[in-house]
Amino acid sequence: TGAIMNTSGPGTGNPLETDRRILYRKAIGENGLLACASGVTVSNAAELLEDVDIVIVGTGIEASPTDPNTIQFYKEAGIPCAKVGYLDAKKVKELADVVHAKKALKQMKCSACEGKGMIDERV
């Protein structure tokens, strides 16, 4: 088995740049696992998963509170609502669908390798 390399973009909510992602993939090799820990969203997950094996998602699937009682609770506690994130069920589902679709596609591509000793075990 290979190593796992965890990387991120330039900051929270900023995706890993394509050039760096390709460079890291080449450096770690096809047997290594590459993880991305920032900037993953529903809109860019499919592209990231072209080179990345693992995504670690936080702000990309969060929503700010909208319930007035919740907002008031955090105001009274002295916590700005902008700093409070809730998992957005719709975003979670959409991201899961993208990840599962990419996994299925990789498995279909790998089925062409069966019998030739070239099965991608990373999926």
C-alpha cells in the first residue's frame, strides 16, 4: 500500500488548485492516496475527485442559522451567527450523490482492467 497525502487549498473554503492537485498526484503516485481538506463543494467535487481520492468537507456543506430563536440564542451567548454553521441536509445529499457517482464511474473504468491484473483497489 502507498502513503496518504493530505493537502488543502490556500485557506478555509478555498479549493486546491488544479496544477497543485496534479503535481501532488504525480508525486504520490497511483498507489498512494491523495486527500483534499478545503474548498470542497457540490459544484467542484466531481472535478476534484479526478485526482483526489478522499475529500474532507466542512464549510462546503454548512448553512447559517435562519431560525429567529436560534439566532437570538447565539446573540445572547455572544457568538456571532456567522461563526455558527449547521449541516445543510440538501448539500450533504448532493455531495454524497456526486461522490457515489464518481466511485461508480471509477469502478466501471476498472472493470475494463479485470483479468489483466490492473484493478484499481482505491475505489
